[in-house]
Amino acid sequence: MHATELILLYDYYGDLLTDRQRECFELRYNQDLSLGEIGQELGISRQGVHDNLTRTEALLVNMEQKTGCVRRDQRCRKVIDEILRSALELRDSTDVKISAAAQRIITAAEALEE
């Protein structure tokens, strides 16, 4: 799994990890420290850091497989984008009712994005 995918999973599920797991993950993926540097920072071996990160990454992937929150959110965002594009086209209609309805759709879709 790519780092960007793991970071996205961490954004969703990071609060469910232990403090040590979060600390290792953030040092590796947010501060781009090596395993040795993280080990020095935390007072554990390089292998300990590796094991911690491997378990943490597996937990994040497992949480997504069980809950599907990230996948569902990404699907929703795509649908909202399509709704907005379509409603923006309709908003320019000369028919006042269609234009007003399109604006209500736009407002509702934008509220979902927040």
C-alpha cells in the first residue's frame, strides 16, 4: 500500500490507535524520519519501530476493510461532484423554476461537502 493511502487511512482511523502507534506513524509518514531515527527518538530498536509500523499499517487496512468508511466517503465525494456539475449547468437555464431548483441542489450538495 502506498504512503498516501496509509496517510488517508490514518486520517480516518488514527484516533483508534495507541499513543505509541500514532507517534511512530507520524514520525515516519509526516516527518519522514528513518526507522533508525525514529528508534533513537523513542528509545527503541530499529526492528521495534519496523514491527510497530507493520502492525499499525495492518490495523489501519483492517479497519478500512471492516468499516469501508474511506471507500464510502470517496464514492460520496464523486457523486456530490457530479451532482454539483449537473446542477451548475441547470442553474443557467432561462426557466426560473429550473434555475431555482438547481440553486437549491447546489446549496444542499455544498453543505454535504463540509
